[in-house]
Amino acid sequence: IEEKVMYSILQKRPKRADIYWLIHVNILSEPYRKEFKVNEIIKDDLYRIDFYLGFREPTKINLMFKEVIKDMVKNGEVDITSRYESLNKNNIIGDFKFVLSEKFLSNDSDLTFFEKIIMYSYFFMKKFSLSEEKGFGLDSSSVKIEQFPLVIHAPEKIEMKRIFSQY
């Protein structure tokens, strides 16, 4: 599991969910392929879904994810009814929220002048490019974007001198 995923779930604002879904999209060099693989990491709690899509296939992850869920429910692999007692007795399905991790350049990075130019150029161009939310075909009402600090060359030690108060 990627560091930014663990950071998002546990450190930033801990997230509560009945089931955690880790979704990874692999864009392949062949044009027409739509496959997926499901790995159960922790039974009934944590699953990883890998999509293998040809480069000409539209990345409609929202719809594809729903199809994977339907397939898993049909095969008895997962129960997506809410675990809250009041909702479960009425067979109400839990809601889904996609959390996208977006990197930003941390001030803790100790970069050379050349590295700063490259990184600032990258993040400047990224502002004008297609967002991951739109690129993956996700419904904006079910998406939360979290900022994740990107630290490059963290300073090893900061030299500081302590000043003692005379009061």
C-alpha cells in the first residue's frame, strides 16, 4: 500500500469506512483491453482492485467500479449493505466516496535552483491539465481531493541556537 494512502487514511483525518477499496488503474500499450483483478487484503475490510485498460478505452472508473461491486456481490464475495444496524435491517447500501491524493511541493524540501525550476514548472503545467477526477470519469459529488506533501531532499538537520529567558 502506498505511503500516501496510509497517510490519507490514518494520519491526515482518520477515515471510517465499512470497507476500504484501493483502486489502481494501469493504462496498457495495447489499444482495446478491459480487465480487472480483485485482491482481498483483509476479509470484509480491505480490497484492492486493479484495472487493466487499453490506451483507447475510456477511463470511466466510476461505472467500472460499480460493475466490479455488482460482480462481487453476485458471487457472494462481499456484502455492501451498511453495517449500521438501522440501515442494515432495511438493506440500505452504504455510500461510496473516492479520495484522490494530489501532491504539492512541501516547503520542507531542500532543492537546488535547477530542481526548483523543474518542480515549479511541473506544478504550473499541472494546473492547466485535465484533473484526475475528470480523467477517471468520477462523479464530482462523490470525490474528495486531499493534498499530500511531496518532500524531496529533506534537510537532515537544522542548526538552531536556543535563547534562554532572563526572567
